Amino acid sequence: MKRKVILLGASGSIGSQTLEIIEKYPDEFELIGISVGKNLNRMVEILMDYPTIRYAYSIEEAPGLILKYPETRFFHGEKGLEELASVKEADLFVNALVGFTGFIPSLRIIENGIDLALANKETLVAGGELIKKALKDSPSHLYPIDSEHSAIWQCLHGNDRKEVSRLIITASGGSFRDRTREELKDVTVEQALKHPNWSMGAKITIDSATMVNKAFEVIEAHYLFDMPYDKIAVLIHPESIVHSMVEYADHAVLAQLGQADMRIPIQFAMRYPSHGGEVAEERLDLAQIGALHFREVDEKRYPVMKAVRLLASYGGNLGAVFNGANDAAVELFLNKKITFLQIEEAIFGALGAMSFVSNPTVEDIIAAHAFGQQYVAEHFAK
């Protein structure tokens, strides 16, 4: 029987690659819903390609499409995405949304007992404690799509998690991995967007350059795998061949290796536990690569990694503040209104100014995220 899939964030990079997986396995998946944000042109293309779609979301209402596709229920506006995420007909949601927008939909999907393949980092960074609570009361399964977490997930498979010594997350180091702090003062947006290994959206490429992306992944790993923060390490690995590792109590280390191709973890999450079906464009050739390199993460070079230690000590609503401040700061940087290094200044300023809430509600998480954004806007307006 085909699994009915709703894809949130269909017009983005992960969304487009998810559509490739759905197309590759027409006997396994039926796409019944999509969200596209502002990209109505992309919505039209997907609706034309997938006549099975019965639910669709865009930020703005599209009267022409409503008339053209009378069998499809269209959602829009502030609550529309949450309404789409509450559709109970689906067997699997893929959350490929970018930013805090993905948190509430993830929570609703889990509360409704539907399986979730998650590529949205902010779901766990901002609201990890609430997501964990929801999972305990739900039959929903949470499947990680991020390549690093997929790698850990695969290395844990079939083993006793009580025997895990630590998780080792790898990082490319981002666009400026070979530059010193001094050399970062005058970097441009264009330079920051030139990631050496991955083709990603602008926001996540900047997050990779600041290493915020990796700080987020440590927080995600904490919640995904019930692992204390002091047992999660990060190594810079410029080749991006080893996607992450798991060290066991006997000091055996299992690693997952592969090409820098996001379709591999997307396919694994959607078809779990199957590794069948060729998806990468080319086979990994270690002989051709020749050597793999690793080095410690220097917190003086990447100070945002210190934010993880704050989360480890306090938790609560700090993840949402971190998320909100970073969102606002990256947007300012992309619009060339602040410098690259001011992104870090914004994050730590917001974390230091926020009133701490130890056991946040959904409303507390939303407020903390908004505070982070507002703090950054007001700070730089001065």
C-alpha cells in the first residue's frame, strides 16, 4: 500500500530532492499535500505534475488556483500551515521548512500520531523539550533527515544505546573554514554564500559559515538520541565524506560515509529501514579521495559553539531565543545591514538579555523566539 505523503517546504532544496525520491518510487509514495510559502509559480508546477495532491498551502491566497483545482483544499495565511499539518489523512509528513515556522507544524503532526521525517532544525532547537514530551504520548515516529543525524541513526541501528560512549558530529567548517578571525572582519555576503561542499539555501549556508548550523545539530542530537551534551563532540572534517560517528564503550567507532548528496538521507528517512535503491549520482571512491582530515573545533574561532554549553546548563527557552536572534541577524547580514561577525554579537546579546523560563509552554517558546528577533532588530537599529 502506498504511503500518503504531505511535503512541507516543497519549493526549497530539500523539498525538491524529496520530490525526486517520491518520483523514484511511485509504487511506494503518493503525494497528497504540499506547502510552498510565497512561491506560487512552483506550486503551479507541482500541482500539474502531481494530480494526487488534495491539500496545498501558500502564504497568500491564490483564487485562480482554487478555481482551477476544485478538488484540492487550499490553506493560506498565518494559521494555514498549522491547518495543513493537522490533516490526518497522511501517513508521513516531510518537514523541509526553513526556520521557526517549522516548529508548530512538527508538534501538531506528532500530536496527531503521524510519522514525521524531519529536516527542520528549529523544531528541536527551539522546542525540543516539548517535542520529546509529545513523542512520549504519541505513536508517531521521528525520522531525521539531516545528513549528520541520519549518519548517527544508522550507526546506532541494532546496537544497545546504553553502550554508547559519545556521538561525534562532523562539520565542513563552512565557507570560511580556512580563514582566521581577523580575516572575517570584511567578508562579503557573496563570499559567505560560496560553500565549498554543499549546495544549500542562503540561510543554512550562512549558518554553516558561522557554525550556528553545527551548534543547532548538537542540540538536535541531544533530543533525538537522548544523549547528554557532554557526550556529543564536534570535529571539523573538510571533505564532508564522514557524516558522523558513534563511539561505543569499548572505544570502537562506527562511521557513516557517503557522497555529499542529501537525497541519500532523505531516501533513508522515507524508506526506513531500507538501504535499497541507488540514489547518489556516483559511488563513493575512497581510493580517489585518498585522505580524510579531521581537526578540533576552536571555540575562539567559532564562538557560537559556546552557546551549546549555555543550552546544556539551562535549556528551557534559550534554544528559542538563540534561534530567533540568529534568524534576524542572518537576514540583516544577507541584506548587507550588518557584518558577518555581528551575527555572533547579536546571538549572545539576545541570550544575555532574555528572561529565563525553565519549563516553557508553546506560548513561551513563541515569545522567546520573537524576543530574540526583536532584540536583534532593536539592537542594530540603535
